Amino acid sequence: AHNIAWASTNTNARGEELLDFILENNLEVLNVGDVPTFVTRVRSEVIDLTLGNSYISGKVSGWRVSTEPSLSDHRIIEFSIKDNTLASKKKSPKNQLGNV
């Protein structure tokens, strides 16, 4: 699906439908920049997307398109998800000791 909204070189019908879906479902395109995700000898495009809601978008970091060989015409997308919800919860002594 091609759409200039996510840095494709053009917009097609599938791209319009996908953008409508993204907007209707309160999703966000998490891609950063305009590095092509699909590369052949004759064409390069941004057509692979990382989508998430507003909660997850704040947790994604280090999003990038790898330039390492992938044995595919689609490049590998790498990112990290940081979630501190477990680390911020304190356990009571009872939970730490279990059933003693």
C-alpha cells in the first residue's frame, strides 16, 4: 500500500484504504524518516509500516530500517519497546516471600 502520508513516492487505492483504516482505528504510523523499506534494482519505496496506538507509540524507540542483507527485497525494521509498568510496581513482603 503506497501513500505519501508515510513517505511512499505516490498514493494508490490500497494506500488510501489503509490510511482510512489507520485513522478510523486511532492508530499511528511509527515509522521514522523516509528510508525505503522495499528495495529492488529498479525501485525503492516505503511500504512496510509499524503501527501502534497512542500508548505503544510512546514506548517505541530506536525505530530504524536496517541496511543489512535480508535475502528479501523488503528490509528489516528494528525497534525497541520500553515498558516500565512491571519495574514500577512494588511487591509487598508477603508476595516476595511467597507462602511460607
